[in-house]
Amino acid sequence: MEKIAVFPGSFDPFTVGHESIVLRGLKLFDKIVVAVGQNTSKNNLFSFDQRMRMLQDIFQDEPRVEIVTFEGLTVDFCKKINAKFILRGLRTSADFEFERAIGQVNKMLNNELETVFLLTSTNHTPITSTIVREIIKNEGDVSQLVPTALDIKKYLKE
């Protein structure tokens, strides 16, 4: 059976830390589905369509990464596509506490689903989408913080 992991998030924008988790996750899983969810509580800088296109640009040469959208609960989406794993990155102990609680509840909702945590690479620990958004809003250089395949300026001109 194919080992499919879902890497869910709003990815506004996708950072080098996210990219690292996906690429490292490919060593563990046959396929990773990067699932862009609708999070109405977040004030997004980039539109849903822009974020989807960004991810397609980043992973256009990686056939084992699929970019999809979803609404609702991640556990329901995982069941729909027959994924047995949720992939999450951990930067800090605060991330661990937050993600552990979500992982435990997801396990209660779907006992066949496992959450797999990968520690963020040390050099990516301080990078968050929130920080990257603030730098972009203030016209700073984010070239070290986003994947090289991502041309942020192209999306800002839209």
C-alpha cells in the first residue's frame, strides 16, 4: 500500500522551512499531498489562487508531491484520499504542545491516522509565514526565507 502523507496548512506564504519538511518527508513517504486549507481566521496576504500557483511553481519537478485544496477537517480530507499520515514540522516546544494536542484529537477522530513530526532544520527555526509576510509588507528582502523557485515579486504585482 502506498504511504501517503498530508501536509496541511494555509501557506501564506510557503517558506524554506515548509519546503524542507516536504523534501525530507519524501524520504519517509511515497507521496506527500500539500493541502492548502481555507482558514477564515487568518488575514492572508496572498489569495488562495496565488498560494496554489506558488506551490505548483515550487514543486513542478517533483512528481511525488501533489498540491490540492481542501475545506473542513483535515481528518476528513485524509480519509477521503486514503492518507494514513499527517506530516507536521516542529520549530519550538510551543509548536510541539500545540501540534500534539491537534494530533491527539485527530487520532481520536480517526484511529487509523498517525501524525508524524519532523524537527525543523536549525537554520529554519526562526522562520514563520507571519514574519515573512511582515517583511514582504514592508518591502524587505525575503529571498533567503522562501524557496528559490518562488518569485514573490511576481505575485505582488498581480
